[in-house]
Amino acid sequence: MRTITIFDTTLRDGEQSPGVNLSPREKVEIAIQLERLGVNVIEAGFAASSAGDMQAVREIASRVKNASVCSLSRSVKGDIDQAWEALRAAESPYLHLFLATSPIHREYKLRMSREQVIERVREAIRYAKRLFPIVEFSCEDAGRTEIDFLAEVVREAIKAGAGVINLPDTVGYLTPNEYAQMFMNVRKAVPEVEQVRLSAHCHDDLGMAVANSLAAIEAGVDQVECTINGIGERAGNAALEEIALAIKTREQYYQLQTTLNLREIHRTSRMVSKLTGMMVPGNKAVVGANAFAHESGIHQDGMLKNRETYEIMRPETVGLTESRLVLGKHSGRHAFRDKLLQLGYELNEEQLNQLFIRFKELADRKKDVADEDIVALVEEKMSDA
Ligand code: KIV
Ligand code: ZN
């Protein structure tokens, strides 16, 4: 079994979601829940970016014992020093350095030549390695970087002491095949990468962040960077819960595993949604309110006979108690009878038939028929009799 390292960046890239601002206390609360969930690395923030983030990273570093605690840092000494200040008390301090490598970023944002980029990468990693046991280096916008230059940066970063190399699709541009190919090309051009951990970091601008992360795993990557509920810059990051369940549902086939305690997924999702104010859409995979809800009669009938007809994973796996059979206009007699029994009503065939007609009339007018509606129908029927 290959164990995939889960690097959670809810508190850093996730907090970069427009409109989200977590207080240090809220960040600590989420970090403790992430530790309970069993993630391996918690990117707690960007210590040099604000006094609040410095405080949050420091507090998380002193509280979390069972995960590495990480700060993002630009490739400059001042940021590295501040990250160390925040993380020195951590059980396992982890630095995440980055510098953009793509031509568009080099020319317009950094105004640096290829040689200058290489020199800055070397200097920053060497400096950071004097303080931190683990240094990850990210080639920002790797997905749009020329492959020969990307390989050169990766080679130099490893030589300077980086233990983790992250190749992000910063702008969410690549398809799964293209992203996997990038990793394969780098592995071929730089045999030294086999001595370090390769990491994937995907954004969801074209809706492919999770698919790209899985393609990277298939291409030999051992770490994925992701956020709870997929929150993050613009369209967000790869959703942790989706990657986790994609791995779980095919763990035997691919011989993959994580250290996650999946039963904590739902609780973590709700906490992050509440504290960030970012609603989880009902149809969101794994954690949406409808992810384990079945409305059509055919599906409900199948579910009542064998849950595997329409469920590839159990709600209990992610910490929910049960699937929901939602009664609506597509529901059938079988689910209706089941609901009546749950509510304590055992009707004969004729009563059931009559009530089912009334239920269908009601369901045509109302999107979801709640338990109270069913009770009202039965009571009304009984007082008619
Ligand atoms: O998307 C990105 O490139 C990042 C880096 C800082 C790793 O978030
Ligand atoms: Zn990112």
C-alpha cells in the first residue's frame, strides 16, 4: 500500500477565498479539528503576511502535536525568519517556500531572468535549511512553465536541500493528462526527484482540481495539497473530502491509503462552512446535503432492497448517521410505506393506496414533503374515516 500524504491548506489557500477572514481563535479551532481528521500537514497561514496570521500560526504550532505545522513564505530571508519565529515551538515545523517560474510571472510579476530565479531559489532554500528540518519548495505556476526550465529549478531546489517539491497548477489551467505528463516529464529529466516527496497542488478554475490531483497520484506523486469543501482563491482548490473518498472507494484496486479518520469529514466540513461563512451547495460531492439523499421512486426502491444499487459509499463512512430517502413527486409507494412505518403508522393496503394518491397530489404542489406533512395526511385520513 502506498500512503498518500494529505497536506491541508484550508487555513492558508482556503482563507484566500474572497470574503473569508478567520480570526486566530477560529483558525486554532479548525486546526485542532484537522488534527482529529488525521491530516499530515496543516498549512496554518502565511506568518509574514500579517500580525494576525503570525499569532495564528504560532498558536497552532504550540497546540498541534500529531501533524506537521507549516507556514507559507516567499523566497526571501525576512519571510523565512518570521515563519521560524512562528513555528519554532512546533513538534514538527515545516516551511513552504515558493517562487514563480513561468515566463509570464517571471517577466511581468517578478521581472527576473531565469538565472536570477535559480539563484534566488538556491539562496532561499539554503538559508531555510539552517532553521527548518523540512522545506517544501513550490514552483508557482509550474503548469505554465517551460519543461526544461522547470526541470532545472527542481534539480537546483533538491541540490539546495528541499525535501518536498510541489508543482502547482496555480491557475487551474491543465487537464488531468497534461498535469500527469508534467510530473512524468520532470521525473524523467531529474532522477533526483525520487529522493524527495513530490506534491500536487491544484486549483479548480476549469473544475478539474480533484481529477488533476488523482492523475498526479497515478503519475507517482505522494502528496496532495487540498482544502476542506474545496475553498480557495477564485474557483477554489482541490477538495480534500473528494480526494479522500476517491482514494477510499478504490483503495484495493490502486493499493492506496491515507491516514485520515474519514468519520470526521462531515464534522470538519460543517465547522469550516460555519466559520468561513461559505455555504456548501446541496449537490456538493461527499459533504453536500443531497450527497446521500435519494428522491426518485426507482432509486428509493433500489436503496431499500440493497444500498449499493445507488450508493458507492456509505454516509456512515464520512460521519453521517444514515442516507435520506427524500419524499417528493418522484417517490414511489415502497418508500412511502417505509416512511409511514418509520413514523409509526401501519396501514392496510387499501388505506395505503388512498393515502398514496393524496401524497402524490401534495408532492406535485410541494418540492419536498416533510415528515410533518405525512403525519398531517394520515391524521386527516383517520378523522375522515
Ligand atoms: O497555487 C499556488 O501556486 C500556491 C502556491 C503558493 C503554492 O498556492
Ligand atoms: Zn494555490
